[in-house]
Amino acid sequence: MLADASSAAPTTAPTDGLYSFLHGSGPLLIMIVLVWAVLFILPKRRQEKSRSSMLSSMKRGDEIQTIGGIIGKVVEAKEDRVLVKVDESSNTKMWFLRSAISRVIVEDTKAAGTTTSSK
């Protein structure tokens, strides 16, 4: 009698899903996710931390620029908003939310004075 091929015992065990994932495209997928995190998530987190410290350290007399492009000097800084003098001649002042402040302007003369050396 001839043995039926379908009734013969399999010679190899079926592969496990995790085993095939780790020996297939798994490591590549994991590396792509790690590279994406390093290139995009970490720098964004550092930038947000830097912006947060810049906004919290704002004080009276700092020259700032808003997101809309308005430039002025800080007159009063409260926890959630900032009073900014935008025009010296008419003494115009405006309230801005801290989140609307784009950057604190560092004057070139202050920066140049600290970096130049005398002979």
C-alpha cells in the first residue's frame, strides 16, 4: 500500500509569527521608527523646551517680536500675558498673550560688545 501524501507528518514545524517577524522585515521597521524618533521628535522637544524657557524668562525692558511681526519693548509681564510698548512717540501699548511672542530680540551691539577683544 502506498502512503497518502496528505497523511504524512510534516517534516518542519510551522514558523512562529514573532520568529518570522524578527527574521524578516521586523528589524528594519524598528530601525526606521528609531531613526524617525531621533530625527523628528527629539529636536522638536528641545525646541519647545527652549521656547518655554525664553517665554518664562521674559522681563521688563526686553525687546520682543510677536508672531504677527510687531516689535516692541516689554512694559509689564504677567503670568499669561505681556504688556508691550509698540510706539514711543504716542506711547502706544498693547497686551499680547505669552504664546503670541515669537522671540526676544538680542541687539547686535550688545552681542558685538561682548565678543570683541581689544589689542
